Amino acid sequence: ISINENYVVNSFVLPVGAGDADGDVVTYFINSDQASLNARQYFSINPNTGAIYVSRALNQAANTYQFSVSASDDRVPRCTSSATVRITIQRDQGAPVCPTTPETRNINENQNQGVTFYTFVANDNDRVNTLQFAPIGDTLGWAFFNVSAAGEVTVARTLRSIETTRFELFVNVYDTFYPNNFGVCQLSVIVQHNLGVPVFSPTSYTVNVFEYQLSGFNFLNVTATDTLDNDIVVYSIAPNSGEAESFFAVNGDTGRMFLLQQLYRSNTNFYTFNVLATDRRRASFNPQVGSALVSVNVIRDTPPTFTNLPAGTQM
């Protein structure tokens, strides 16, 4: 029989059974020749059942033990029979190896929880059973990621709430036949925060505004959305927009644009400027900004003009 070097002490190995035609009680023992004495350092036999057990850790044992076991009845004189037992100890020739470690994966902060985005792969030239993976340590990475026994890495909790952009994940990989001989694999996870840019729809606006419209007049509503990250956006008129900043304003929450003062005070008939939409992220997340072009035609009030001149009549 073959057993692995990690066989648990006091575990059953194999039965040695003998029958007695006279119905006598049979007692079992390992013999005292040199080979059997060597075996007795690591193996024992139950004298009543003939069951052989591991009695000592096998990490220092020889690779093969061939020894004799005897069974005796309880008569006088005793009758004894012997049998040969051969136990081979399987040695692990090397721990599993991850051929491409360390590896790096980039993921979006919106990566779905529970969905595999990477799978560890390992090789083991003398693999007997299944290779399994287990996380190493209680690090920050394992608070946000999980690894299955098959090496599948998933997000365990949302990544939007943490500013960390790089996580180092270490796992042990081992043959379940040799669970104490393991290799180490490493994965670097780069979390890409706030990739979504607010987008206006439409991307440009053109409106006509009468020069005597009162201040506060809502002449336009602009709309932008962050479809990737679903962030709330804040609206503003782009800096350095010149005279437009004196006549136009935008509500930061709603995108509602209104007059600051009546346009008859301006000598400009046509304004162009950019309105910005910025997502509400902390500075460490590099807030993203989208823009739209706004064009305003100022409609001037003109005096009445006669259309039938010269005109005359006789009275």
C-alpha cells in the first residue's frame, strides 16, 4: 500500500487479518527482525484486530518499509503464521508553482461583486490530487476581495468607498494530497477610480434671448449625466468666459440657466461660452469634467419704421 508523507499520526493504514480454523483467539504483532524493527519506529499494530496504524510522523521516515507481521493463537504450544507487509511513502517532489507570478490586473471601481475577474493558475509536476488556493494573511486586500479554492478572484465589497488604488493579494497553492507543501502566488490589483466623464445631451445649445428680458429669466436648461459611474454632477460656467459671466448664470444642482441682468446693457449681440458638468467626487478621485457649448443670440428691440413712405394725400 502507498500512503503520503503527511499521513496523520494514529491514523489507520491497512488491516492484516488471520483466521483460525479451531476458533482460537488470535493475537497480532510486528516481528523483531531488523526490517520489522525499523518499521516499528513508525507503525504499530492492534494486537486484537490486526489493524496497522501510523505511530509517528513520516517526514523523517524511509521511502519504503517491508516487514513481517505474525498472528498467534492462544493454545499451548502456540501456532503462529506470518505475512509480509509493504508500505511505500509517497514524497512530494516540489511545491506547486504559479508560472506567471506576480501578475497585475486593472479593474474598474464598479466591478460587480461576486463576478470572477481573475483566476490563479499553478503547475505541479507530481500532482496527485486537486490543487487548491487559500488567502495568506488578514490584509486590507482580503477585506475587499475573495479567492475560491479553485483560485477564482472576485470583489467582496464595493470599491467606490475606498481611495486605495493598488491591492497586493497573496495566496498559498497546494496539492490536497500534500497540504503542507505549498507555493505562493501574487496578484496586484489596480483599481481605476472615476473613469466616467459627465456627458451633455445635446453637446451644444443655441438660444435667442430678448434684450429686455428681466433678470432671473430662465432661458435654457442644460443636462449632463455620468452614465459609467452614475455620479451626481454639478454645473458651472467655465472660468474665463469673459462678459458672459456678468450676464448669465447656471444653477449648480439643476442646470437651469438664467439672466443675471438685462441684456440691453450689453453691446454684444452674440455670446458663446462653455458650461461645465463636474462629478461630485473627492479631489483624491480626480473629479471628471464634461462641457457643452452655449450660444446666445441677443434679440434687440428696434423702433417702428414706416413702410409706405413717401406718402401723400389731397384734402
